[in-house]
Amino acid sequence: MTIYHSFQKLSLLLLLGLSVQVGAQTQGVEKDSILVGSIQDLSGPGASYGKQARFGMMLRVDEINEQGGIHGRKLILKVEDSGYDPKKALLAAQKLVNQDKIFIMLAHIGTTTNLATMPVQFEKNVINFMPLAAARQMYEPFHKLKFALLATYYDQMRAAVPVLVKEKNAKVVCTLYQDDEFGLEVATGGEDGLKKLGMTYAEKTTYKRGATDFSSQVAKLKSSHCDFVVLGTILRETIGTLSEAKKIGFNPVFLGSNTSYTDLIHKLGGKTVEGFYATMTTQNPYTDDISEPIRLWANKYKTKFNEDPNVISVYGYTIMDIFALATSKVGTDLTTENFIKAMDTLQIPRDIFGGPEISFGPTKRLGSDESRISQIKDGKWVAVSNYTKP
């Protein structure tokens, strides 16, 4: 055998060996660790949400790692800030996916930010796992790398609006919503829900993302004699709208989506938000909750982070817990394809927070489409309906 042929044979063996090694290595998965990523709003209009989601995930990560990890692998969580800006979210995704090389994207907050970043993830076979956004695009159109947890804004409002409009005997239903994909989903869901009653919106008005003044929009709703208003608003926008309404003596029934279902609404809004309704998919944890499991969990969280948890904390914790359940089910051979197979057969019962049962399948990428209505009474959220499907 010539030196050339020997070198050629050696090169081929090295190439084959390298191919096997590369094929066996899944991005973000090491012998003793799993690197997971998340994009949160830590500096923008939803910063309070982003912080709570991060804390919820951190709590579950610490619990898992204290118990030895998952099949000997510790979880490492990397969080990037989007400021609730799609352009910043895109840069954050590029860093997490291409530089840090995460295995999976967890609990990414925001509809527009998720839509901006999913192409970056999918190009590298990185799953978008249970984003904190309830737009239909989180699971439609079908993609094997999409897994959504929350009943959509559209379905929440489509179910809740006709029920509450009928209960309140409302005659003039209107909407105020954020001028983007999120707000439009809320408004459209309410509009289609009204069709069940043979009604349509009497007035529609919007605001730009990041707005702080809602005086013109609220004045427009009042002049239209609206007695029921569907809000496609987040935290400060909800409080700002309700404060402006109270200031000018405008008192319709206000109904928001689960983005405005948070204890921060009544903590920051005080008496102004008393009586406000919102849809929700799991209940807010209070440190004095009558449920002992919730009370113990809430106090554990408060001890660790020195502040009360809210429903966003629960979502962060729950999403990380579901990820751990599926990963544990996979076994030691953790790959994206094996994780998807595990998710497709995962059945998750109702949890301590009262959330609905969750399941997925080869053609099912939404965990649950159930939601319920809650109202602020005496400074706390109280559920006022059972879970329903749209």
C-alpha cells in the first residue's frame, strides 16, 4: 500500500469518526449539563412580567439541580432581554441559538417577539417551548418545533365575551387594544364571540405599543356610550385605561385577557381596578391562599426572591417543570427528535394551581384551550366562572 493510499484511508476513517461524533452531539446537551434559553422583557413595558417569569424558572431549575439534575445532567438557564422589542428579541435569539447554542427556547414572552425569533430557532432545530404568548401563531400553522401551553387570546375572548355580555345585559360593546398582533387577537376573539349574540363592536380604538396616555381613546369610548369594553391591554396600559375612565366618570364593564390577569394590576391600581374582569388559565398564587400547597409554594418563592409571586411566576415554574418531565421521560439519549416523541405522549394532570389538564400529540401543539373568568374583589383575583372551551 502506498503512502498516498494509507493517508487517504486514514483521512476517510477520521472523517467518518468526526461525522459520528458530530451526529451524536445535540446542541446544548453535554454529558453533565443541558443549556436552555429564554427571552424575557426585563427593561420594557412588560419588565415586571419578565422578571417574574425568570424567577419562576430559576426556582424550578434550582430544585431540579439540588436533586441531582435530570439523568445526571444539571440545568443551566440563560436569559436574554428583549425590552419587548422584536428587533432586540431577534438579536437575543441569534445569541442564544448561534453563540450560546441552547438546546431549547423556553417561556419566551411576547407575541411579536416570538414571531420575530422563531425562524432563527427553527433553522437550527431549536424548539419554541411554551412561549408566554397566547396568540394562535404559537402553534399555527403546525410545526413540529412549536409547543404552546396557553389557551389563545382569541379563544379566551371568544368564550368569555358572550357569557359576560349576556350576564351584564350589555347593549353597546366596544374595544380598546394594542395596535399589534397581540391586541388584534384579543379584539378579534371578542368580535367573533359577539357574533353568537348577533352583535358587533359599536366602537374600536387602538394605541401604539409603549403608549402611556389613553385619554383620547377613553374619551372616544365614553362618547360612543359603551357599556362594555374588551381590552387588548397589558399591565400599565390596563391600569392607565381604568384610571382615565375613573377620572372622567366612565364606568362600563371592562374585560381583559390573561395578559392583564396579574396581582400587579390590583397592587398598582388599587381601588381604581376594583371590579375589573379578566380571563385566565391558572390562578394567581397568594401567600395566604386557602390552598395549603399553593400557600407553601408561594411562601417558598417569597423567601427565595424576597417578593410575592404572581401568575407569571407560576407559568415560568410550570413550563420548566413540564420541560423536566419530558426530558426525564426521554432518558439519557436527549435529542430534539427524542424530546418531541416524549412530548407527543405526555399527559399532564391538573396541577396544584388548578390549571387544566395538558396533553400534546403528533398533530396537536396546543396543550389546552380551556380558560375561565376572574374578577378583582376586595383587592384580590377571584374566579367567577368554571373552565370552559371556546
